[in-house]
Amino acid sequence: MSTSSPAAPTRPAAPPARRHASLTVAMLGFAVVTLDTQVVNVALPAVNTDLGGSLSGLQWVVTGYTLMFSALLLFAGTLSDRIGARRAYGWGMVIFVVASVACAAAPNLGWLVGARVVQGVGAALVTPTSLALIRAAYREGAALARAVAFWAMGGSIAAAAGPVLGGALTQLDWRLIFLLNLPVGAVAVLALRRAADSPRTAVPFDWTGQVAAVLALGALTFAVIEGGDLGYGSAPIVTAFTVAFAATVVFLTAQVRGRHPMVPLDLFKSRTVSVALAVGFLAMAGFYGVVFLQSLYFQQVRGTSPLITGLLFLPMTALVAVLNPLAARTATRFGPAVPIVGGQLLMAAGLFGLAALPTAAPTLLVAAVMVPVGVGGSFTVPPITTLILGSVPQERAGTASGVFNTFRQVGGSLGVAVYGAVVASRATFVAGLRLSVIATAVLVLVTAATSLTLRPARS
């Protein structure tokens, strides 16, 4: 389905050189920001040994990045429309690379967390603009579909390689996982000069909604992560929950009464959209939470090296990349409910399997049981994305896509926060891990049941 504006077809197609440059830039950008959501997990024990800190501090290393990434996605899309995708991408990549250098130079955990937050700002700018660059360079439906497929493949490969690459570099020095971004960023910025730019429109910003969203997500994440250490009845945590609630009220008010809302609330009148958002949120919460906890489990409980830990993740992450196209074909043949419900059931089975494993289970068996968690997500997300885009008017496809991806990223951030908080509240790491995955599996079964009635949108 095309999401171009009526004026778009009258613009001349980009020359082949600009097309190739645009695709290269888009793939590099999406790959590097995806890589940084995964590569750091395996390095966390080494970071803890070098910089110190508690479990909550390690959670912030992950969530500081994903939190800003998710909170600014919609803003970044608006900025891209306003100043052009090429300029917005350039700003984002420069911010991302500079923040990566700051991460590598971190003298303490607080510095590292702050730099990761800034990295998330850069990632938020790069992700929607990378797609906008592709849309500006490729006009024809078939060519555009192939370009988007390459873009998605780059992200899938980066996600699969992240744990392995992180483990290998951590064997030498964990700081190298951030310095890896420098050459990739340099090539992307150089190629950006030859990329096609997107049209610019005078799109207004929803400043009230954006600031309120950041405050709400930040305060809620702080309360969940730090509540285990400070106590959920302590003044700082109660204050954080209060700020989160008040900011949420302000955000919703801005969306209802504002002239240019970030998230038009009438989107949620569609049952399909509401179910899709819940499915995307939980799928990412389970996936990110499992990757975070299992990275610590393999190294701190089982005593495996960073490299071996990364390799133990490879079956799960590699199959995600391989099976994504199969999910789309399955949805086309049998309807979207089959892969969406089946994927969630598979994910729930993997989560229950992790909880049921005995403490002395072979490490390879643990890695094998993790596979359904990743494969289940790979079958769920592509058809649910297509379904949500087909359930809204064409002119709102971009907004719906942005809201969906924001929910997914927020799910990942809060998944890590909640999993870590549960582990911190239990007597042992394994007890906390089991409780976390069981609770997630139950919720996934609930959304699987609500997905049974999903049907493709009528054309």
C-alpha cells in the first residue's frame, strides 16, 4: 500500500546512484541502531566488573537507550517531514556516533547511562528518517518493496549478530562495542551526501504531548527499576509514580484537545488497532526481557564467557531473521490470525519452558528452549504490522505505523525494567527469572485469545 501524498507521483524518480546511496544509508542506519539494542546485553557483566553498580544500574544501561528511542520516534517522524529526511538523518547519526564515543569513554556507570540516553535520541532520529529516504528514492511499488525488504533484512541481521559480536568484542574490551559504531556512522554520513532527499512540509510539533510523553515514560521506568532498591513506598518512588500519572493525564489531554496531536486517540476506536498494540507491546517486552535476563543468567549463574553467551543466543536471533519472510507468506495463505495467534502460542510455550527447566539443565538445552520465544515473535510482528496498516485510512498509515513501533519499543523498555525489578525482589536470580517469564506467558496467552477474531481489512 502506498502512503505517498498526492503530489509525490509528479516528482521525478531518483537516478540509480542516488537510489543506491539512499538504500545504503538507510540500511546502515537501521542496522546500527538495531545492533545497539542487542549488543550491549552480553557486555553487562563486564561493565559491572569494570564500573561497578547494582542490577538497577545495568537495567538503565539498556533502558536508557530504548526509553529515549521509543519516546522520540513520533517526534522524529514529524521532524523529518519538516526539515527533510536527509538533514534529520544526518543530525541523528552525528548524535548517535558522538554518544557512542562518550559510551566508550565512560569513567563510571552514571556517565555510561547518560551517554546511552543521548544515543537513544540519535537512534530515534535515524530510524524513521531511514525509511523516509527509501520512500524518496524509490517510486515504483515493486522497487519500493524490495528496498524495504533489504532495509528490514539489515536490521534482522544486526539483531542476530548483536549478541555474538558483543560477546566477541567484550572478550577484548567491552568499550569496543561502542567504538564499532564510528566507522559505520562515518560511511553512512559520507554516503548521505549522494542520497535523495524527501519533500518538506510545514508540520507542526506537539510540544506539550512530546514533553509529557518523555516525563511519563521516564518517571514510570525510574519507579519500576529503582523501586526494588529504594522501596515502592519510599518518597522518591511515590513521587515518580505521581509524576508519571500526572504526565500521562497531560499527554492524554493534549491528544484530545490539541490542534496537532502526536497520537490521534480515535485510532484506538478500532479493535484491530488496540489488539495489535497490545500484541506488539507484549512481544517486545518478553523478547527484550528474556535477552536481558538470560545474558546475566548465562554469565553470572552458569559462568559462561561473553563469547559463548553470545553464541548461545544465535539460534534464537538467527531464526528470527530467517523466518520473518515466512510469516508474511503464511498470513497471505491462511489469514493473519494463524501466524499471529500461532506465534504468540509458540512464544508462551518458550516462556513456560524456561520457567520449567530445572536449575541443573544443560546450558545447550536452555538455549534451545529460548528459540520459541524469538521464533514466536518473528511470526507475530510482520502480519500484525500489515494488519494495522490495512485497518486505517491510507493518509494515516504513517501515524499508525509510528504509534505501533512506539508501543513495541516502550514494551521493550518496560520489559527490561519489570524483569529486573522482579529479579531484584526475589531471594535468588533464578526464582525472579521464573516468575517474570511465567507472568509474561500468561499475558501473551490472553492477547493470543483476543487475536483469534482478527480478520484482514477489506480493500
